[in-house]
Amino acid sequence: MSVLRKVKNILNSNKTATVSTIIRLLNPVIKGWSNYYSTQVSKKVFSYCDHQIYEMLWHWAKRRHPKKSSQWVFKRYFTRQGRKKWTFGTDQQTLVFMSELPIIRHTKIQGKRSPYRPSDAEYFETRRLQLSLKRLNGFQKKVVQKTNAKCILCGCNISAEHFRRWRVSGDNDISFNQLTSERMGHVTPDDVFVTHRWCYERYKSTHSLDSDDCRTA
Ligand SMILES: [Zn+2]
């Protein structure tokens, strides 16, 4: 495990460092790793890591005082805190236990959803629509919501990415078109539909229409 390798490297390259230096170096490593994996690995893994880290610390401490007894080394580098027999550090400053750090739930959890899982389908559909509607004007929003951001001509979803590119760089993968036959008077969102550009081009060629892009869009 990467965290154990890191701890080992730190101990190896700080053989004569003070206890507080070691704690200052190790705590961020331990916290960082456990934060990152807190939603992915079990408490068991964290306990295992704690155990391994303490073993390394014990050897690190013992090596410094080859002639001293284990009891002496223990007293010098470890304290008893609460139910724990072994806590590396002093009364003022101790090493954190990975298994005792609070679990931080990242929004990453959302990343575990899958668009292919039926139970997540609604989430992705809502999200797609939200992204599609981003920064559209009121008129455009009404048009897009009307068909749930589906192309009225082919019936397929228009991807949020197409909306984004259209918004940002004017890419014309999508278009807003007046598709009602009523050509006169005030154009309302009811008259306009959002389509894929290619679908609209095909529609136009088969219906031999003039340019029908809706100017309001
Ligand atoms: Zn289409």
C-alpha cells in the first residue's frame, strides 16, 4: 500500500529526527491517504495500516537505542492514551490513528453512479437536463424543457456537451427552429423546437424549406 511505503521512506530518511518532526511528517501522509480512501476501503484496512505503521515506528525507535530495554524505548517514544496501549508521541503531540479519523464523504460518491444502472437513470436524466439548461435564456429554456432536451426530429437526447459547445463557442451541433407552419405573428416557445443540427438539415432537405432558423434563439 502506497501509504505504508511512504511511511517507511520517511522513517528511513529520518533516522535521527525528533519525535515531533516524525509526527509532523507522518500525520499529513496518514490523514491524506485515509481521506482519499475513506469511502473505498474498510476500517479493517485502516486498522491493518495502523498496525503496520506502529511496527515500523517500533523498529525505528528500537534501532536508535540498541542497548536500551524495550520498556525504556516504549516509555521514551510512546504514551498510553485512553484505551490504547500504544500511541506514538508525547502528552502534547501524538500520531493519528488512521482507523480513528472521521470518514469524509466526498461528492465523489456521485461518481459511483452509473448511467447504465436503471436505478441511477433518473439522476442522470435530471443532471443532463440541468446541464443543458445552463445559461440559456428564458425562451430557450422553455423550448428545451418542452422536449426534455430531446431532439424533436429524431427523438434522441441532445447531449449536455452539445449544449455547452453551442453556448461557449457557437458550435452549431444544435439548432433552435421554428417548426410550426404558422409563419406569421409573434413567435412563442410553443412554435420553436430544439434539434440536432444534422437532423434539422435532413428535415429541411426533405421538406425543401428555406432557412428556418429561429432568430429569437
Ligand atoms: Zn436529432
